[in-house]
Amino acid sequence: LLAKGKRKSKFFRMSSGKSHVGRKDDPVMQYLLNHSLREHPALKKLRQKTMEHKLSMIMVACEQSQFMANLASLIKVKKAIEIGVYTGYNALSIALTLPADGKLIACDVSEEYINIGRPFWRLVRATHERFNYVPIYNFIIIMKCIFTVNVLWSGRVVNPEEGDIDSISIDKLNKKLHRDVRIQLSMLTVGDGLTLAFKI
């Protein structure tokens, strides 16, 4: 039982399901990677370089990125926007699935992180722009689909604690997506949470 007055979020923590964070020593995860991951050499090098960074835990899981790239390929995506690219692993993964006339716009606010990935992006044509996170949702709803990663945020989205801006923001986005009648929606426990939203 929860003590009266305690915040529930303290009791709902879960470790990340990402192969490079919470499940890196899990033999089942290793089996999954050994028997399904088909990582482009540039992606592998970028992932290894990113793992040297102090915030590497926020990188998308390689198995999750491959899943999204396969979905993008399946629905024949020609234009994509990546918002919050960190070092660009997922942006590069999606870009590699685009046709020759395809276009990817990668958006982030940190030059430091982007500069880590920039040498690996030269294999694809990518445009880097800066966008504000608040109004961008209404812009990208005109596209076919939205893939949103880290939507479970290691469980911290369950009754986020006061002052935890990241968890509060992700929780607000999850609720906004759920209320939006213009989309079909699935939230999955892949990686640290993945939401697939398709325009109706």
C-alpha cells in the first residue's frame, strides 16, 4: 500500500528497455540483437561514438530505430522530420531508408550533440534546422505518421514529480496525442516507450 501523501511516481519506476541501458546484460536482448539487427556501418560507428558521451542513455535504442526505419520503408516515406536528434542515430537510420529524392529535416537545439553526429551524416543529405518544441506538433500532424520515442521516460511519466520538466512535458504530449481525434494511436513498450500515431 502507498503511504498517504506519497507520490505514486516513486513506486512506478522502471528501468529502460533499451539494449544499451537497462537491458545491455540481458541474454534475451543479446539474442534479439544477434538475430535481427542489420546495422549500416555508419550507424554502428555513430552508435559506438555516442556511447562515449555522458548522456548516451538518451540515444534511441538501435533495435527501436531499426523498427521505425522498417515502418518508414513499409509506408514508403519520402519526407521525414526528426525532432530532438541528439547525435543523429535515428535520423541517419531513417534517412538511409529514404529514396534518392527523399528529404530528412533534423531538428535540435544543441550544437554540441549535433557536432558528434555530423561526420556520420555526410553519407546522406540532411538539413539541420532549429525548431521550437511547442508549436511543432501542429505542423507535423499534416504528415502521414508520427513516431515518438522515450514516451515512458523510465516510468517517470506516471504522476511526474513537481519540477521534473522533462517528465511533465512528455506526459503532456502523451495526453495530447491520446485526445487528438485526427490520429490513430498505439503506445508500445519498445525501448523506453514508442508511440505510433497515424493520421486518419
